[in-house]
Amino acid sequence: MTLPITLSAVAAAALINIWLSIRCGQVRTAEKVSVGDGGNEKLIRRMRAHANFIENAPLVLVMIAALEFAHPASTTLAAVAGVFMLGRVAHGLGMDGGALGIGRMIGTIITLLTQLGLAIWAIMSAMS
């Protein structure tokens, strides 16, 4: 059985992870910080955006996979996965602060609501 929603979500997550890594690397290069954060606020923000992604994405991806097993070809699940990925991009951009700072809040809210919604859906699926 293939899991096209999960495969798409994992691919999107990998691309976002690469993008977040590159953003850290850009600051490291510009600021000549090889190891750690060098006390550089921009680098700290970008490292936290990357770390926050790594802290949240695996659990969401596991729940997407489990729910796709239970509910194959769910357009709702595909939409939730897509919104989650957009939220993670918004969060990554928002962590830079400035005019895009609202993205951090939007991304955080989307992440928390996604996890809550998927958890409730998983519990309901397990009980039926």
C-alpha cells in the first residue's frame, strides 16, 4: 500500500528542512560563525526556526501516516498536511522578525491546531 499523502508531506518536510538549513548556513557564512551561534541574534533566530521545525514535524508526519492508513485518499488529511507545511514556512520566515514577524505567530498557531486536530482525529479513529 502506498501512502501518497504521507509521501508528499515527507517530501515537503524534507524540502523545508533543507531550506531552513540553507538559511542558517547563509548567516553562518556572512557572519563567519563556524560552530554554535556566536552570539549572533539573526543566527540564533534561524537556528531556533530550524530546531522548532525538527521538534514538531516528526510527530505530525507520524500522525499523518497513521491516519492515512486508517483513511486512505482523504482530501481533508491532504489539506491539513499542506496547511501545516505552509505554517512551517510562515514560522521560519517570521522568526527573522521585522515585517514578517507575524508569520511566527501564524505558524505557531497552525502547528498547534494541526497537532490538536490530528490527535483528536487519531483518537476518534482508534475508538471507532
